[in-house]
Amino acid sequence: MTDRARLLDALLADPARATAISPEERTSLIAALSALVIALVSVPLPTPIAQLAREPEQSTTPNVLLTPAEAAARMGIPIRRLYRDADRFSFTRRLGARTLRFDARGLERWLASRRP
């Protein structure tokens, strides 16, 4: 271990010792630390996967259930086609034997995946 590394370890353990360092040592240490800071700041930090999992979903559409007419209008298709193909869409929600609704966020993601 170099003298500079020993000095840095001692200062990290007890920052109050910085007052006892000679001006030459202080200048040398500041220059070395400045270069280290610049090198560290220039490297982007990866976002941990666990942090990504905790971040709330960013969506412009509130999570509501749309009627078939509203969903067909957003999709730009006839309502009859929506009823016919409803089981093929992952965002279809069956609330009863004769009641269909469509998840707005799921529909938004589906539309986004279809755009070039």
C-alpha cells in the first residue's frame, strides 16, 4: 500500500486528521481525489433490477375499464369486430355472461406494440 493510500485510509477513518496534513500532501491528495471523482462521475450507474420492479408504472391512461364502444373507438375498428375478436385480446375483461369491458392500460400497451 502506498503512502497516499495509507493517508487516505486514515482520513476516511478520521476526517478530523485532515488538519494535520502538510500543504504538499493536501495538494497531492486533492489532485488525486479530483481525478478519481471525474472518472467515477463519467461512468453511468446501472439501474438495479430490483429498483425497476419497485418503480410505479408510468402510464398516461388511468386504469379504468372501457365499454366496448369506447374500446372500439380507440382501436379504430367496428364494434362488431371487437365483439367477434374479444377473446383474442389480453386486455378483455368478462364481468359476467353478457358483459365485456376492456382494460384501458392493456389496450394502450397493445396499441403501442402495433405502431411501427
